[in-house]
Amino acid sequence: MNDFARSLGAALSLIGSLDPELLNVVALSLRISLSASVVALLIGAPIGAWLAISRFPGRQAMIVLTNALLGLPPVVVGLALYLLLSRSGPLGSAGLLFTPTAMVIAQTLLAAPIVIALVHRPSTLLWAEYGELARTDGLSTVRSIALLFALGQTSLLTAFLAAFGRAIAEVGAIIIVGGNIRGFTRTMTTAIALETSKGDLPLALGLGLILLALSVAVSAAAFLLAGRVGEK
């Protein structure tokens, strides 16, 4: 118990003193996860809205597959991406393995299904209400999607927050494709895993507290936004 108290005190001291190494890891984590969340939103939101307004053979199967991908194992994504980006892989010439870009790609693959699912559900309800009006006005698919985005801005923000929450807490995929290189690809989750294995509990605890605070804040914001959507 005394060891834990000392480690916790040291962790709080690191946070209070704005330890440079801790700040660098937090900044890199935020940059990678925010980038992945934005890309996931740009890719997933249009797909989610398109699934809500389109009718085609295999649509239901695509929706089921998208929801199934919500439970995609991160280590499997990391392994598949590693094989693609390794020197012997089809994308090896791009030189992306063990770079922040590879980590953004991994997090995007994990976050995009969340965005698709969270945008599709409210978009379906909105389309049931406004779809007939859109068809009467002769709106194209692109303009119909834009209409759903305008009407469901809160849902888009909720989807973004959920994607960010998934991305910032991810460790399995990014440690495989990022390599956990100090000052280059070391994020909060990978640093926590490394420092804990080394026995450096103050840094691990400090990063853990920051990660916990971010996760709670994002989850609370998403919950409040979802509540506002439900009240409308």
C-alpha cells in the first residue's frame, strides 16, 4: 500500500510539474487519435448516411457486417496492417511501418465502424421523417446526405467523440504497427504498458490518470449528447 501511495504521489508530481516526457507522450497520443477520429468521421459518416437512404441488394448484409466490425479485435487489425506495410508486404515500399501514419491508419480502421453505426441509426430515423420531402424536392443522394448531416449535427459529434474514445484507448494495434519508439511513436497506452513492465510506476500512473480523465470526459460528453438527441 505504501509503494502504491508513493507511486501515486510521484505520478501527481510529474503531472503537476509538467514533465516534458509525459507531455510529449500525451501530445503525440492526442495528435494521432484526433487525426484518426477525423478521418474515421470523414469516411464513416457518409457511409452511415448513405446506408440510411439507399436501397440495394446486400444492404442489410452490409449493415450487419458494419455492426459486427464494432467488435473487431485490435491485435488482428494490427497484424493485418503489419503484413501489408512490412517490407515484404504489398505496401512495404511506402515506408509507413513504425510511423505515426501507420498508427493513424490502425486507429481509423477500428473507429470507422463505430462512426458508421452511430451515424446510420439516427440518419434512418431522420430519413423516415424527411425522406419523402427530399424525394419530392428531387434531392440527389449527395444532397440528401448533406441534409441528414445538417439535421443530425449532434449525432455527428457523438460519433466523433465515440471514435476518439476508441482511438485514444487503443494499444493492441498501434503497438504492433508503431513499434513504441520513444519520442516518435510512443503513446499513452503503449507507454503505460512499457513503463509498467519496467517497474516505472510513477510515469505509468501519471499517464494512466490523464488517459482516465480523457476517457471519462469523452464518455460523459457523448452520453450527454446522446441524451439530448433522445429528448428531441
